[in-house]
Amino acid sequence: MSENSHGAKYNLDREINSILATDCGSTTTKAILIEKVDGEYRLIVRGEAPTTVEKPFEDVTAGARNAIREIEELTGKRFLDDKGVINPRRPDGSGVDIYLSTSSAGGGLQMMVAGVVKIMSAESAQRAALGAGAIVMDVISIDDGRLPYQRIQRIRHLRPDMILLSGGIDGGTMSHVAQIAELISAAEPKPRLGIGFKLPIIYAGNKDARGYVSKILGEKTDLRMVDNIRPVLEREVLGPAREEIHNLFMEHVMAQAPGYDKLMKWTPVPIMPTPGAVGLGMQNAAKEHKMSVIGVDIGGATTDVFSVFGEEYELFNRTVSANLGMSYSICNVLLESGVANIMRWVPFSIDEADLRNRIRNKMIRPTTIPQTLDELVIEQAISREALRLAFIHHKSLAVGLRGIQQIRDIGAAFEQSMTGQSHIDLMKLGMLIGSGGVLSHAPRRVQSALMMLDAFQPEGLTQLAVDSIFMMPQLGVLSTVHPQASAQVFDRDCLIRLGTAIAPVGPGREGEHSVIVRGTLPDGREVNEEVKYGQMRLIPLGEGQTAEFHIQPARSFDVGAGKGKAITQKLLGGVVGVIVDARGRQPFGLPVDKATRIKKLLEWIESLDVYPREVLARYSAK
Amino acid sequence: MAHAYTPGLKVTEQTTIQKVRRLPLLGDVLVKVGDMVNPDDVVAKTDLPGNPMSMNVAHDLACEPEDVPLHMLKKQGDKITKGEVIAKASSFFGLSKKELKAPIDGSVELISGVTGQVTLREPPIPVQIKAYIRGKVVEILPREGVIVETTAAFIQGIFGIGGEVQGQIKLIAKTPSDVLDASSLTPDCKGKIVVGGSLVTGAALKKAIEVGAVGLVAGGIVDADLIALLGYDIGVAITGHEDIPITVIVTEGFGQIKMADKTFNLFKNIDGEVASINGATQIRAGVMRPEIIVPEHKPVGRLAADTSSEGLIPGTPIRVIREPYFGVLAEVVDLPPELQVIETEAKVRILRCKLEDGRVVTVPRANVEIIEG
């Protein structure tokens, strides 16, 4: 590790009592202070300030200082001097033991990836880039359906921060990956930042082609060589490519961004792209809690989806839907989902032209908030569609390796399983974590729970949570130097537990028997709820409480043990409670007829007490 | 956060404007500090590498990739002219001959014995950057461009489409509430920037293009009319590169919204003067709003004091920018410091303001913007 501006190198053998971490987001810089209290690491206080990458400041450290100064004011302690964050801590008590930062300011990390075959090396390259925290601007491959000149035009038009080039297995044919290298060379791509700089290109393809690729691209670009991401067809090795992406992010993107040269000197720990750090946080959460996790962060411009599945929680995937968001790209949600799909979640009528103008006005004035309930309901309806579309996108990429031969036994042959199967098994999903303004700041927490249920449709038993103040980025980067502190704060202060959802899977008819839930609540009250198909129920079980439930699905429904098979399990409560969602899965369908649909939506809203009834009744009556 | 309200759009009769005029690649700066420039003056230029073109020579000559260099009549770097034979191969003891002709003028960039492809490149494409506004060159960015400065009347819109154009301002609306319809657009609008009141109709947009207006400014536009004009829907708020013959700027938003009096009155003062306008809008960190710049405008009467830096205080003129009072102009009455629960049950910072019709209402601070000057 390098030294910081105070000449510090972190020695983790000594006791770490205080940690300061910032996340320089595109609009807001958030700082958190973690301290050891009674032997446990806890979040003490947080501060935030507008990010200052843009004019008139053009220095990211100004925003970081403002956010940290808020923490100084709230704690009465001193963390800053003229060189930056004081670390390690001084004998007079000023400063912290560790300081670290993540960043997505200035548009984050924007990459283009290229490979030979779309569903093989190009898909692996895409996963490597996304997992490292990049926005993938385009994926170029020999079989992408475009003509060579169209690919060249596209590469010329985009100005990515870097390109990841892959293709071919080690020792295999060179000509295809060479062809892609020639295309890139012909396009003479330029980097987004730093006029006059060479564009960084990471070559992670057939190692035999390195010499030729160097000859073609070595002079024109800043070329780096790493291990092949598909050395053999059956294996994907993303680590070295991701590591090089992070190195180049520090060297090129961060070094060009205003003020980052100073920020980088504040800490010996490399600044990590925010989504890369969130991904680490999600992986840690899955391993710590021993359950599969899906996390989503819905922002103004983009929606990131993370998933961690597998026996050892080794199947990590991240996708970013670059144009699905709640302000800057809200009109794109409207465009992709259509007005009808948004309105199906709204329990009253609204004129379509009026709705469209309202959404456009939100796009051009993104910092406004809903003042009236109808506006809140519409905004939450749009978020359901943004989340749903982002999840569809995620499922398309969170798949096993495609185009490979599988060795099958006779049993597997009967299962008709194919390569490239989805890693997402909603029945195995243990926890669904939401973050981003519309989920984290919903006036009633049950609104966040319902938005996530509607958009992701988890199956069986699933814990629901929201990241209260979005500190996952800071905890992710912290886990690289102090996993224990990161895990303790994540568990105690990061998540707001909403509760657990019980969602029987199976087709049914309105009013048919679906599931019976029996149990005893911590206060001794008995629960014996029969929930019919098409209904929702809320069982009160508070934060930090657990209760054992016997869940008996009807014959055609499955809650995790098989059709009609009961489960007895301890469920975790939360600020919402236990939600029984018997609206059906596979398929889940809303009534097509408008009047019936509105009636049904109002029934669910009433069952879970989602919105203030009298106010909602006023809009329904209009 | 320190600023719980949306900073307003700048509307001012006199301010100093600096415009950075930058090349996409390093090149040559053609002016020097102190030079006076006009909007159409070229201030910097460069050459973009010409368009490349791949030829699959191995396929076309039916030979192995590694034999391609042997069949080429031109070497890497050689100039070529369209129609010139650049590769030749013969087979069956010379009985069958194949020739490949250059499809473009340019040069041979790469002959690949690995893929059998040959990359040709067209001559460089010259790119010029113009001054955009009339003003003085105050700084040279070596090999990148210049900064041009002027004193001007300046109006920021909220949303626009279309790029940089210049033209004479022609105020058509009599009041800020007037709707600009097709009948108001006459042939004398050719080459001009026409200004309406609360709304520009779809028919007026079409007519403006027909008569050859270069720009159009109004309070509002209906979403469907914008889509009809472009032929597609705008999903993400990045504009300025639309392929349309007119630049359109709205000052207030989507729907019919009365133009702010201050903006309308300034248009009265700059009526007939030449403006540089740009519809480019980008709404995210580093917000870019569309703009109307009238360089060297002589202010009419005394200038009002600039109140923009004071933030929200009682008496500040504002516009409410969200339902239920969307588009309404108001004046701040007071700013209670404590958080208040609004209809959605969210606990937020609010302000009380007096609307134009005299009602005093409560609005979240996030939902107002200052009318700046």
C-alpha cells in the first residue's frame, strides 16, 4: 500500500477504533463515521454535501470536506486539516484510524467491451466490466449483426473511459480476435476524459494473439495485457481483468477527474468505483447471512441490480440499466414500459396526456418531490416498472456459461437442461435489499415492501430490507481492509428490516384456498390466517423479533418444500411485519378489466395499510 | 443539504458570459487573445482521422490470409485513388485472374496477414469550431480552443432541442399567456427566432419550420407535439444534437404554462436584436440548460438588483414546479425551520408562499425555484 498525504500506511495489527468513509456520488457526497463502541463497530453519525466535481468548484475534495465537516460539527471532533483527512489518529484525539472513499462522480466508469462471440467471450467481458462497477456503453462482437463499418462508426462515436477486449481460447484460432483488434485500431477511439491522452485497452483474450494485438494497438492506445477471461470454453476467469479495470480507473479516470489527485493522497486504499464497492457489500452480506441475495439501487439516471446465488454464494452478478431511473431517465421508463404498464399499478384514473406532461416535468426538474398523494402513487408506480425492467435485464445476463459442452448423466439428460441457465432462482432467494430514494425514503415502509414485491415477485419465503442511508458503498470498500467492522455495521446499522414475505407459487383462481399460516407471536397472540388466492395479509412481527410459523400451502401451491408441502420455519420480523402475498406467482397477473383492477389494488392497499385511506379515497372518487 | 430548493434559471438583462469553444481533438487555434470575433468566425480547427473501411481481401481473392500481403500492389501508408487496382491474384497457372479496386480515395492503413483484412482510410475530415457568440477572445486553451467573452442579455430555458443558431428575436406574443399558433407565423419570420407566450402548438411548430424560422421560444410545449416534431420520443434528458431545422426552447416546462413576467419583459427589451441560441439540455450533475444570448445588448432603463445569491428569503419571487400548484408564480411569505408532514406523509422542509391569486399555501422547498436575475 502507498502512503497517504500524512505519510500513513494502515497497520491493521494495531487496534482500529475509528473509521471515516466517503462516497462521492454524482450529485451528493456522503460521509459516515464508524467507531468501536463497547467492543462493537457501529455507525456513529453521517454527513452529506453536494458533490463538487462540476463548475464552479471543480474539486471533488471540496464536497468531501463539506460532508466531513458536517460530521465534525455533529461530533465536536476534528477530522480535517489542510492536507486532508487526518489519519492515523493523533494523540490529541483528532483524526481517524482509517479513511477510505468510493466514487461515481463525473459519470462513473464508462466502458465498451468487445469479444468474438456475443454469448461467449463478449458476454464474459461484459460480466467482468459490470462486476468491476462499470456502465457498459456497448458490446461489440463478430456476430452482433452489424456490418464492420457500423461497428467502426459506433466505436468512433462513443468515447469510453476504456475498452475491454477479449476473445478466443488460449492456443485456439487467432484470426477472430485479431479482426476485432483491427476494427478498434481502424476506429482510433479516443477517451472521454483528457484530450490528447491514449485510450486504455485491456486485452484479455487468446494469449497467443498478444503479439499481434500489440502490433496493431500498441502504438495507438494504452494497451494492457491480462490473463484470458475464457482460457478454455468451460471456464471464466474474471479476476485479473477486473483488477486491471480498477487499476486503470485509478490511473486514468480518477486521475483526470477534478480534485481526485488530492483525494487519492488522503488514503492509501485505492478509491473504488461505487457500484463495484456495493457489489462487494452484497457478496459479503450473502456469505455472512448464508443466504442468496438480490440487491437493487434505483437512482435518478440508472438502476443497478446485484445478485449473489450458488452453494458457496460464488455466483455474483451485477447489471446496470443505464437508462432506467426516477428523474434524469424517467421518460425512458415511460418509453420502455408504456403508459398502460405504469397505470396498471395506480388505483385511480388519470388523463394520459396529463400523466405524460407530469413525467416530463419531473425529468426536467429532477429534485422535486411529490407533494400530493396521487403524485406519490404515480411515482411509485413508475418505480415498479423501472425495477421490473431492470430485473428482466439482470436475469438475461446472470446466466451460466453458454455455448459449452456439458457432461450429463442420464438424469440430467431427461431434465432437458441447457447451457446458459439463469442463476436467479427466486425460490432460493433469501433476502431482497432495496436502496435509492424512492425505496429508502418512502413515507411508509410498507410502500417500499410492496414496490419490491410487485417488481421482483419473490417466491416462497424472502426477507425484505432497505439500505437506510445507502452506506453499502462505504461498507463494501471497508470490507477490503477491515471485514469485521464492515460486517458489524452492515448488520446493525445499514439495513432497515422490513420483514418477511410469504409468497405461494402456483396458478389459481380468485377466492380459491391458497395458504394457511399458523404461529405464536412473541406477545403470545396466536396467528391462524387462511389466505385465499388473490389476497394479501399483514401479520404484525416487529423489528428484531422472530416467530416460528407453520405454513401450509394448498395442493397446487409451493412455498419452498414442493406443491402442497408445509414448512415450519422461524421468520424474521421488521418495521412492516410478515406479508402473506397470495396473489399468485408464475403467473402473477393483475385483472385486465380496469374497474376490477382498481378494486383489487384498493383491496391490497387496505390489507397492508399502504396509503392514508381518506386521502386516497378522495383521488379514487375523482 | 444546504440547498433544498432548485436553483432558478438565470434571466438577466446584463451579465458577463464566457463560452468555452473546444475542439474534439487537439488541433490549431486560429485567433489570439484580444481578438473580436463574430458568431460565424472559425476560432479553431483540426482534422479528424478519415473514415476507415475494411476489405476482406482474403475472401475476395480466394486466398489464405497469410498470402494477402503477397497479393497487395500497395504497401501500408501508400496513397490510393478510387478505382485503382490495389490487389491482384492469379490461379490455375494464370488462367484465372482476380483484381481488387480501391473503393475510396485515401490510403492503405493496415494489411493483415492474420485476418486477411485490409484497412483503407479516407482523407482526414476537417472540423471547425466557430465562435458562436459575438465577443472578445479572453483565453487560449493551447491546441484545444478558446474562451470568448461578452456582455449580454441572458435567458436560460428549462428544456430545449436543436443546436446553436443565430437570428433576430421576433416577439409575437402580446402577453405572457398568449398561445403561439400557426396563424401568427408569417413569411417574415424567415431566419428569425420567434417568441410566444404560454404555449407553442404542434401546428405552430410545423409552420415555423415551413416559413424558415431558425428558433422558437415559448413558455410550454405539449409532450405529444414534441414527439411529433422529432418523430421519436426522448427518453433521457440529453438534447442538442437532434436533426431538425429549428431550435426550440421552452422556458417553463411541459404543458401550457404562462411565461414568467420577468422573462417576457426581457424579451420585449431584446425584441429585434440578434441572439445566439442553443437548445442543448443535459439534466444531471453539471446541468446544462438551453440559452438565449444577446451580446452587447444595451439595457433598457435601470437594472434590477441581482437577488440570486441571497437564496430563499421572505419576498423572493418563485415559481412552484410541482403539482398541485405546478407552474404558478408566487412570493415567499415565510420559511419555517422545522420539518412538516405533507399530504404524502413525508416529513420535509417547507415554505409558505403567496400565489398570484392571493392564496397563501404550503409547498415543499424542493418544489420551488427562484426566479433569478
